[in-house]
Amino acid sequence: MDETGIWSSYRNGNEHSFRQLYDRYYTGLFGYGFKFTADQHLIEESIQDLFVKLWRNRNTIGETPSVKFYLYKSFRRILIRKLEQIPEIVAYPEGEEILHFSFEIAQDEVLMNAERMAALKQQLETILATMTSRQREVIYLKYYEGLSHHEISEVLGITAKATYKLIYRALDHLRDHLAVLIFFLAIPREIIF
């Protein structure tokens, strides 16, 4: 059964379909939550809150063109509310980003030898670290989670125009630094190591 069929079945009270949704999206939601905080308990609690709310409101929740989008948007809202209640987060100076979004490039995603991959990964992480949290988050949602521009704007709570602008700036930033990576990849292995 596809995700819309499972969603429809869950909305009709099918516990097995509800469990399928949980099993299918738990790991992805957990990974997404980990981009905001290392507090595993808080992430798990937020996922549990999401699914409890889904079950309780199954009779009033409507159809959705993308279950993944719906769940990520709802989960993000719950997690951010919880993070905003933590005193250390609220204590940041006004105007600064209160949420730190980060992610690392997985080594198994690029087919290179281990030494070269480690060096490349370090270079990419250095470039990503120079981006804003929002830019890192938009790159993650777009290229790792495969959400559309419209879905990203909904998840982040910003306009579609702001989403396009944010993606453009993030890609522009990567492009500016990409020359360093291309140079790094073009150098023969013997020279680097």
C-alpha cells in the first residue's frame, strides 16, 4: 500500500496503518530532530507527541498530498516549541538564531577511497559550517529529504519567495566555495597524501 493509502486507512482508525506510518517515518524524523538538538530524549518525546496527536485527531485530520511533508512540518513545530521552552535556548541575544541546525555528509554517499573521502568530507563540513543554520536546514530538506520548495516554505513557516531566496543564497554560497572542492578533487592522490 502506498503512503496515501496508508494515510487514508489510518484516518479511518486502522491501527496497523498507524503503526506503519510510525515505523516508516520514525527514523527520518529522529534524524531531522537531531539536526536541531543532540537531546535524544527530547526528540523521542516530540515524535511521541506528534503520533499521539495524530491518533487523537485522526477523525479531523484531512487528506494530504504528501504524508512526509505533513509529518515533518508537524514534527518541526512540536520540537521547536519544546526547544523554545528550554532556558538556555531562550537566553540567546535577540536577533540571533536560537536554533542551531547542522548536518554532516555521510561517508557512504560518495564513492571514493577512505582517505580522500575523509578529506573531502572535512572540506564540505567546513563550507557547510560557514552557512547560516537556515541555509543548512534548507539544503537538508531540499536535497536530503526531497521536499519541494512549497513544502519547505510550509515546514519553515516562511513565504515561497523567501524559500526560493534562501535556497538560492545557500546554493550560491556552495558555488562560491565549490571551486576549492573541484580543485581538491582534481589534484592527483599522490600529491595530496
